Amino acid sequence: MQLEILTPEHKVFSGNVYGIQLPGTNGSFEVLDNHAAMIAALGKGKMKVLVDKHNTDVYEISAGFVEVLNNKTSVLIEDATALA
Amino acid sequence: MSGQLKEVRNRIKSVQSTQQITKAMKMVSAAKLRRAQDAIIQMRPYSQKLQEMLSNIVSSVSGDVSMPLAEERITERVLMIAVTSDRGLCGAYNANVIKLTRQVINEKYPEQFKKGNVTILPIGKKGFEFFTKLGYNVVSDYWNIFSNLSFESVRGAAVYAQNAFLRKEYDRIELVYSQFRNAATQVFTAEAYLPIPKVEQKAGAKNVDFIYEPSMDELLLELMPKILNTQVYKAVLDANASEHGARMTSMDKASENAGEILKALKISYNRARQAAITTELTEIVSGAAALQG
């Protein structure tokens, strides 16, 4: 699926990924290929981008939103700190 | 005679060095303008997506959602957010922002102003200095955002304004800044910031069956402050680009004017030099003639 992670200052991530784990306001959840259309609010926590089955990028975020539509996921956050 | 020559020569030198400075400032502004424009472009996808989400949600919400940030109250206290620059030498840019701010106060809030209920939140040193000097009520915590321009610092000002509105410290908040069109044109605008103007339900919005997490109403409440943050951020970025654009054009004009002065000075220098040579020649010739007698 296609993933875009956007902040007001720059594009953090853009490309094809296997899935993404997100800290929802009501608990953590995961978006994989062909997820149903969804808009969700995100809370404070770790966001894990599953680039493929072995590689992951982890970011610390404080709040934001995610929109899933037609296998395209857009994550909108105000700040993202990459964790090694 | 040579004294006059020297004087003109000195003036030429000083105008030349001024021209060098204005030229350099123009180049610097051009480079900074490019960076400022890049920042605007970087922000665009984020704010577009945010707006898209908002219209998606609004088109699916059936009734009215009561939002504290959209509450219309009787206007007693007003906050004006005025975005100016930190530095001068950019033509009438700052003067125009300040003029528009005062004009809006005079036209829309004269009653409140008389009672001393109009407060200014200046962003940028020039506006801060001006409004403080004239004795306006000033919120002085956020004027130096431009010294380290980032979303983080702008958000501080935006969050302050939203919280103050929610605490009913202000009943109406307006945002005065200069929209960036291109390097030569700025459009000075005042827009209502809070309460949030009613979001229109667009008839043509695509109706996708979204899953909403947690719920539509809560999402809307979460989304609104983020959109308001981006609104201020966009205003500040626009103002920043406008400032550099204005400085670039005014420095270009200054270099041009220096060129014109130089041209006139060179003509008068050459004329004085020629006059000196002519008198010297006449002296020699008439001296020789007297000797031959």
C-alpha cells in the first residue's frame, strides 16, 4: 500500500510499504494492505512503519490523524521524531 | 578647484559603496525568498489533506456539532494578531500591515477600542515596537518568532490564541498579515480567525463510507485546532515570503537609484575636471604670452 507521512514543515515519508502501526486515541492499531476507508485520530505514542517484513522505521509522535482511502494511507502529524 | 574635485570623488565613492550594499542585500533577500517559498510549498500537501479530511467529515455529519471554538459571542474584547517583520529596509511592508491593523480596529471595533478592550498580539519585532510605543495593549510573548521560524514556535502563538478564546478572554480574534503573491506583490489581508466561520457542506463532496475513530464529533473537535494552527503557520510563512519579496524589490529600486546618482555625479566630476584643466591651460598660455610680451 502507499504511505505518506506529512508534517507542516516537510514530507517525512512517501512510498510503498507493507503496513503501519499507529497509536490511536483508543489504543494502538495496524493498517495493512486493502484496509477499509477510515479516518482516525492519533494520540501520543510510537508510530511504526513496516517498510517490508524485516525493516521498520519508528517515529515518536504526539498527536495527529490518519486517513485510509483506496489503499492510500496519509498520516498527518505536527511533529515526528525519528527513533533509531 | 582641486578641493571641489576631491569632494565629488568622495561622494562617488560613498554612493558606490552604498550601491554595493544594496545589491548584496538584494541577493540575500532573493536567496531567503526562495527558501521561504519552499517552506510554503512544503506545507501545502499537509494543509490540503487536512482540509480534505475536514470536508469529508463535515459532509457526513448530519446535524450541527457544537464546537466551543465556533461559539459566537457578543464582541466585547478583541485580539488582533498582526504579522510584521523583524527587520526594516523592506519598503512600505511593515507600515502597510500596521496601517491595515489600525484601519480594521477603527472600522470594526471602535467601541471596544475606546474601552481599551482591543489587544494586539504582534509577531515580528517591528510591529511589537510600534504597538508598544503607541501604548496599545500588547501580548508580548510571541513577537520574536521570526528569529527561529519553525512550526513549533508558531504553534505556541496559535495555541495561546485558541486557549484565550476558550477562556473567554477574547470574543473575537482577527489575523492581519500579508499574503504572498509574487516577489513584487503582497496582498495585505485581515481575516477572521476565531470564532471559526461556519464550514459549508459542499454538495459535490464524494460520499465515501469512512470508518471514524473515535467518533465523528470527537474527530471534528480534534481536527479544528490543528487546522487553526496551520492557518497561523501559513500566515506567518506568507508574511515571511512577502517580507523578503518586498525587501528584494526595494533594494533593487535602491540600487537603481544609486546608479542614477552615480551617473549624475560622474558627469559633474568630469565637468569639474575639464574646467580645472582649462583654467590651468589658460594660465600657462597667458603666462607665456606675458613673457613674450
